[in-house]
Amino acid sequence: MLLDLQKLSRNFGSVQALRDVTLRLETGTIGLVGNNGAGKSTLLKILLGLLPPSSGTGTILGCDIRQTGLQLRGRIGYMPEAAATVPLLKGGEYVALSGDLYGMPFRDARRRAHEVLNYCGLGELRYRRLDEYSAGNLQRLKLAAALVHDPELLLLDEPTNGLDPAGRMSMLHLLEDLIAETGKSLILCTHLLKDVERLCKQVVVLHQGTIAKSGPIEEMTRAAENRYEVHWRDVSSDFLPRFRGSGGQVLHQEEPSEALVALPENWQPKQLFELAAQCGTVITRLREDDEDLERLFMRLTAKETKGTQELTA
């Protein structure tokens, strides 16, 4: 078991950043996604032991997150979203310093610094000052610093943040190779859902400080039986109410004449067309739903936001 959290919460004064987070994750590659302010970075810092939870319990790599921050230091590599660099240092010095902070012996840290800089494609820049690095090279440098002590688990906070398309592709290729070659567990915190689909097997959707959904991406996005995307025209006010009255569900709707629906049990698509004809509505498109991660995320967060608004109204 990689991670086991039970009713974990974190408050900052009157602001509740995380609320009753319960989560169990097996080892592997995990995407942590959510809108700005969802609590992603707060959760990562709690897992690192940098922030204590306000309430709740949990373990990571078998260690209690409340008591074992120093023990975890040598087992987890962290790539922060912020620059977190010292401009006057050279690349090799910076990565070696990271090794020191992770608890490595002095000589081992310097030897490993050269190895991981080569691995991350920065071997020729190891003696260059960090204020001379490009944005893409700084991201690679932060990854090298997270890898220097050969951790069991990598926590990556927005690793492609601020990169142009070419730099983003280069970073994704590097991470793909790293996963394939080392088999390390990884938690990728990002708002770029395509990056998660490309790199991760599992996903956690965090919304307004709570877990909206978690699980294997393949299972969460596969086509659901009797679930369809339907478009129509000549809208009748009776169409959707009668559909619901027949046992159907409207799972998501943004436009007046488009919806994601789940047909009633034992219905076939022809029965939806028959109901539409009875209501004077013409169905113009019907497609079996096969969500990608972006559509799943938008559906989950829209549903959660609506529920919150209803509770506070």
C-alpha cells in the first residue's frame, strides 16, 4: 500500500483547505488533479511532513504522516512547483545540496549529482550558474534534485508548468522514460489532464478540498453501459421530464439541447427515439459515451459545485 488516509483535514485559520479526505492508493503512477485552490499542493505538503494535518490520520509508505517526516525524507523525492533554486549556485552544486538535505553522505551526494544531471540531459550545464538556465532546464534541474537520493516515491507538483510546447513534450518524454526504466511510484499533481492520461494509471480528482472520485483511469473513463450523449432540436418542455419520469438520468447538461444521459434499465436507444417523437422532439445525435479524463473531470466538478451551491443557498 502506497498511501492510506483516513478523514484527513487541514485548516488555515477559518479556511478549510482539505476536508475529511479518505484515500487508499496502491503503488504505481497516480495523477492528482483539481482546479486552482482544490487543495492539491496542501495535500502534497502533508504527505511530505511539511504540514501537519489539523485532524485525521494516515500513512505513506507505511509511515505515519504525523510522526515520521524525517524518516520519509530519504524515501520521497519532491519536485516543487515554485522555482526553489539558489541562483548563484551551479547546477552540480544545487543537486548535491539537495542530496545533503535528503540525508545523503557528502561524497555520495556529489557523485549522484553528476549521474542524475546526465540522466536529465543537463550534463553539459552542471558547471553553469542557475541564473543562466532556461525555464525548461530549471524544470529538469528540479527533477534531478528530486532523484538524487534514488527515492521510492516521487511527488511532482506541476512539472510542466511554464514550459512552451516543445519543453513540455521534452519533460513528458523524460518522465515516461523514468517510469519505464525505474518502475518508481509517482504522484503527479497537475491541472493538465492530458499529461495525467499520458503518464498515469490511477487518478484522484480533488475538488474544494474533498475527494470527488479516485481509481484506475481505464475503469473510470471506459464506456458505461446504457450511457449516451444525446443532442436534439425542436425542444419540447416535456422531453427531459418524461425521460426522468421513465427512470432515466440526466448526468450532465450545459446546453439546453445537449445532455449526457443514462437510459433506464432494459431500455434500448430506439425507446429514446420513440419518447422524443411522442414529445415532438427530433434527436439529431446519439453517441455511446466513452469519456476521456477531461470530460470526466468536468462532469465531476460541475456536479460537486452545483451540490455545494444548493446546500449554501
